Amino acid sequence: MTKPTLSFVLLGSLAALATLTGCTALQSVSVTQIPADRSRPLHAEVSNTAFLGIHFTNDFIEPLTAKLMAECPRGRVTGILTKQESSLYVIVQTRRVVATGYCVYDPTPAQPAEATAMQETH
Amino acid sequence: MRRFLPLFFLCFAPPLVGCATLHRAQLDEIDGQHGHLVPFEIHVSETGINTKAVGQIASVAMRSSRPSQIASVVALFQFGPKTGNVVYSDEFADAVAMTILERCPTARVTGLMSLRESTNYYAVSGEYVTVRGYCIVD
């Protein structure tokens, strides 16, 4: 049996390190009221990757609401599950905020009957 | 070892300047069918203190390990789960609800995104609560 070379050992160690340290942490979860009509599911996510996990701003989360609204124009987004997580890949950290929900279009409320009755009396 | 501390600080402090952390994010229901949406943003903050870092800086400045040791003892009293650094008063976020009403007098708000974040400047930090949302106007 031949003796493994130094480069082979280094590569093997790096691969093992990368596999073992690909850790994900769940930082926060929140959920809103879930609608009865769940026929239009939505999904939006924003992420931010930085070397050594040094992030200079949290602005990456700003487009999340706009992304959800774009998927449900003139509708109501509800049943939103917001998940904030971070993954560490050896020397690079990725922060991710994932939002899933449902697009609901409420039926237009009917006019109250009293108003019609009042108009008829005049 | 002690004479290398300033060098160590100079090498590693600059990348840590303004290091931003997002602790919590929460998104509320978005209602886009009952009027025109006008965005608003509310930002409240308080200064946080990293006791250990203050002790380290004091040790470097005074060329003594005593401040660092004292800081370590003080840090024992701040032990426990928390987001960000400790602050002098945790009431800085209490005004958020009233500020929302000031920004949106109709009280018809939607799409509220609540963020708890902080920016670290080594020994001190900015501890923030940010709320973004939309005011529904006819």
C-alpha cells in the first residue's frame, strides 16, 4: 500500500472540513393567520453572502415585501411563514430570509340592505 | 504577548467596524386590495456596550491586565440569552407602536416588517429596532 501524498491528505481534510462545517442555524420564525383559501401559494426569499460573516448592512431584507406583493398584485398576502436562517460554509456565511404565504382575493362586500331600503323610502 | 495586543487590535478591528447583525425578522400580512399603500419606516436605537471589549481596550491603554479581569467579572452579571449587546435601558422600543400611529393617523397599516438588528463597532454597538410597513390611504 502506497503512502498518501501530502496534497492528497490536505485535499481530503479540506473536503471533510467543508462537509462537517456546512452548518445551518435557524434564527427566527414567525407565522401569521392562515387563510381558508390556500389555492395560490407564494414564495419569496432574499439572501446575503459575506466573507467571514462580516456584513456591513442588513438592507438585503428590504425587497422581501415587494417580492411578495409582486406575486400577488392587488391581493392580500396572508399565512406568511417567515424564516430567518444562516449557513456557514467554512469561511463564507450566507444569511437568508424566506417567506412563504398565500395570495387571497377577498370578494367585494355586498352593499348593506338598509341603505337600499332607505333610498326607496325617499 | 501584551505588546502584540495593539497590533492584533489594529489588524482585526477595522474589518469589524460597522459589522451588521440581523437578529430577528418578522413579516406581517400584506393587504393590497383596500386602497393605495404609502410606505413608512420607523427606526429606534440605543447604544450597546460590549463589556469585554471595553476591558480589553482599557488593558491596552493602561498596559495592565487588571481592567480586562474586572470586565470579565462584570460580564458574569450580564450572562444569559440576549440579542445584541447590553443596553442601559430596554425601553427604547416602547414608542414604536405610537410612532406608527403618528406616521399613519388612520391606523390602517399593513405589510409590517419588524426587524431587530445591531451594528457593532468593537466596544460599542448600535442596537436597533426597525419597523417598515405601509399605510392604507383611500
